[in-house]
Amino acid sequence: MTVETPITALWPAPSRASLDDAALTDRYGRADRPHLRVNFVTSVDGAVTVDGYSAGLSGEPDKRVFRLLRMLCDGLVVGGGTMRHERYRPLRLDERRRAWRQEHGLPECPTLVVVSGSANLDPTHPALADAPVRPIVLTHAAATPPTGLTDVADLVECGDDRVDLDAGLAELRRRGLGQLLCEGGPHLFGALTAADLVDEVCLTVAPLLAGAGPGRITAGEPSPVRHLPLRHVLAAADGGLLLRYARD
């Protein structure tokens, strides 16, 4: 049996007691209105990857919250390049998390939503072809999807020559996907920030110095600075910090 690394609360209500899954679920929860949450992990010096992949930054506590946030969402939003590079697998949850969703009136698994300006996605990619729930691809009218993509996913055109994220999220919510979780990559995060669509950021700070080279968790064109209040600080026994920022 795997022993979980303890996670405790530092702020706003400090406690030395280890938080179980029920306590973590209460702290993250689901919003009472349409909501876009972004989840990332970074090193102390701001790196988004180690050796080219985010897995090098993610310890067991981060993976635990990662799985919890997937359980809580209606739709998991990810850029097409990140899905390929990070080798996404079909979006399935374990039995315990599927049971929690059923108890709360949710489908057993969330819907995978892939954002791709080109729509050049491999229809045989496991995250698409083997998905337990038919995925959605957000793209635009000028994109040229490959043969077979519409056999495994719903294509939603948002915009004429670039993806209109505001319109795309509105369509997802029209389909009942009100609680959205974005796992990146950095360019998608940057575009969502520029469009002022980010309601919450969950950030794990890994106790690592990655050094020069890797990029930040956000990329793309500059956008206005926006205030995002801190909501909680959790500490993992491995030295990592789990931070949650959200709009009022």
C-alpha cells in the first residue's frame, strides 16, 4: 500500500493535521458559477519543465492534487501541442473518484477539450481514440483537420482564422461544461490570461532549482497585469507548496 506524503494547511487556517482527500476536496471544491481553473507546477526559480517535461517537477503531493482537480472538473482543457508532448493518456479516473462524481450527479469522467489552431491532431492518439467520453476540439474555420478526426472527436469552430477562446468557452458551457480545468501549455495559459478568462490558478512550487533554460508557465503576447488574490497555502512534507489563487 502506497503511503501518501502528508499535506498540511499553512494559511489561512494553519493546522498540523494531515489533510485527507475529503478535506482537500473541500478546500478546492467546485464553484457555484461557470469557472476556469488553471493548474501548473513550477520550480522555485520558475521553470515549467525539467529535461523538457513537467513530470520532472511533479512529486506525489502535486500528483494527488492533479488527480483531485480532474475529479472536480466538467471539462479538461489542454493545448494540442501539450497533449502530444506530454503524451496524454485517455482521461479516465479511478473507481473511488468515479464514485465521488456519481454521488454528486456528474458523469463518471470529465470531457477532454483540445485547443488547436491547426486541428492537425492524430485521430489515433490514445487520448482521443480511446477516450471514455467523446472529446471536443476547439479550432477555427480556416483549420484543416485530418481525415478521421471527426470520427473520434467533436470539432467546434470558434473564430475565422484563429481560435476565439471566449466563444469557445461559451460553447463548452452551453454544452454543460461549466467547471473547466486547464493544464496548459504555457501558450494556451497566456492566451486565456490575455482574454481575461482565468478565474483561478492552482500552482505547485516544487522544492527544486532547475537553472537557466526552461520557459515559464505562461507564454505568448503580453497582456495587462491582473490581481488574483491568494486563497490558501498548503505544505507538503516533501517541501513543496500548493498555492491557490482565485478571483473574488
